Amino acid sequence: MSKNYYFIYFEPEDWVVFREVKRFEAGGFAQATYPSPLPFYGAIRSALLKLHGVELRYHKRPEIPEKLRELVGDENHPGKITMFGPFIYSEENGKKRHFFPAPKNVYKKNGKLKKMEYFEYETKISEITLPGVTWIKEITNVEQPEDPFIELEQLERFQIGEDFILENPRNYVVEPKVGVALESGKKQVKESMLYTINTYRFKNGGFFMITDSEETKNAVEQLEGVFLGGKQRWARIHIETVKTKIFELGKEHFNDVNVGVMLLTPAIYDGGIVPKELSFGSAKILAVACGRKMIISGWDYMYGKPKPIYHAVSPGTVYYLDKFVSESEILHKSKLNLFGFGRFIYFKYEKFDKNS
């Protein structure tokens, strides 16, 4: 059954960048990263505070009325603003298309995309022993997919075991830029402090976040836009209602067996790529298909220093489970889940029969 969600669109008017929080190095490369939910929460929160007349000063905690604090929260709690993402969208002739990170358990065989099956064979990943592996039974003509995203309708097909395709939206480019670091408190370049960084530039599109919260929708609708990412680039905001079933498929659709979960947003687990118990609630993790970890941090506006750094599991990571468990049992395993981390969808997988 489909349900209506509010998609919050952020359309940058110029290039935008989300950078790892680290010191500049002479001749170095400041690594641009795909953004986590945190910069979008920060942008919305700052815009709402300014809208309500709260003065924001660097290195100083703002004085926020209690009722407004209940809405916007603080660095430890999102308040009543609940959303998750970000994801990429494109728009052509008034029609939007929505792109999510591609699942990591996909491979290509003779030009057709397939999901890796589950095979009972004990394996070790980063010092973690799991009872099975994600399995590709084909031997020849097997390739790794090139496209890093999956469109919303195709994601629905992936969930229920139908044929699907991956894509790379053509409405953005990654551009290299060169910059210099300045002496503290001076408009003077530090000696040898030249660096490069990659930026996103969109044409007819941008990022979007998802919520089903009326309070979030009503609050964000008051904003024309926000300052987003490094160098605080302006992004226009608008909201539309989108109907989808990807978050509504539950236990009745999977018969409690051969069900996996795919991360849509980064997750921060105490065991690294998995929770330390190797389970989500009562469901054991049988196998994992994952990519590189992401560095999650941010800049503390009030104290002028980086926030704590986390090494998060990247979106698209897939977990094969031994049975279905509730959404809450999975979500609460990730740190920062109130800020949209650890969001996922369920999907069906096949089990490899070694006797066939």
C-alpha cells in the first residue's frame, strides 16, 4: 500500500560543496563527500532561527525561546524537525525524478542487473565472523555496475524481486576547484597553502529530504531557502507530496524469511559495519554487502571547531537477515538516528542452493 510523503527539495543556485572536516595541507586535496543528513538539519535550523528573529553569532550560543527550541532542537536532538536523506532529484518539463544510492549487492550478467544471493559459508569481514556471504554463482561475463543511483520506481521493483535498472542522473557535474587558506584573522594567504576541492553543480535539480511529519512540513514551508554546505551557498526550497510504497512494505510482504535491509542513509553502528551483537533486535545478520565507510562530522558553529568524527556505513549497504524485524528494532541500532541516520528499506533475496 502506498503512502503520501513530503519531499523537501533543495535547489542550489550555484555550486555547493560538502567537505571532510580536516585541516588544510600544503598542496593538499580537501576531499568533497556526498552529504550526510547533518548539513541539511543545520541549514533548516539556522534559517528557522533567523526567521524568528534569533541573532546568530559565531562562537556564541544563541538565546532561543523555549517554545522555539522545542521546534528546532539543538545539537543533540532535532526537536520537531524530522526528515531523512539527502537524495538527488532531477526535473525536466515539470516532472521530477528521484534518485537513491544504488544497492551494493547488485552485479551485471550479460548486460542484465541481478541481486547477489545468500550462500551459507562462514566468512570474516573486518574481524567480524558471519555465517554466510553474498554470492554470485555465475562465473563468466560478470561485471560491476557503473551507475551509482537507482530511481524511485526502480527501487520499488528491486524491493519485491522484479527486474530493475540503475542510472546516473545527468543533471549534475562534479567540478574541481582550486583554493587557498588564509592566515587567521587576516586577508593574507598562508604560505604554500594551495588546495583543490571538488564541488557539485546542478542543472534542473538538486537534493531532497523526506518526511511524513506535518510539523516539519509546516515549519519548512515558511522558508524561501537556506544557506547550504561549505561556503554557505544559497538553495531554494519547496515541498511536494509524493506517493510511494517503499517504506510501507512490511512483514506480510516477505513471509518472515529471505528478507534483507538496504540502507538509504548512512548508519553509525557500535560494531563498525554491523551492530556489535551481529543482529538487529531478534534478527541475526547473515551476510553483508557494503562499500567504503563515510567520515561523518561537521563544524561546531558556537565553539569554532570540528564536531566529533564518526565512521559511518555508507548508503546502499545491504544486510541479509534470518527473519523479519520491526523498523524500530533496526533504526535504534544507529547513532544519530533521530537526525535521519540508519534509514532503510526491506527487500527480498534468494538463497543459493549448492545442491542444484
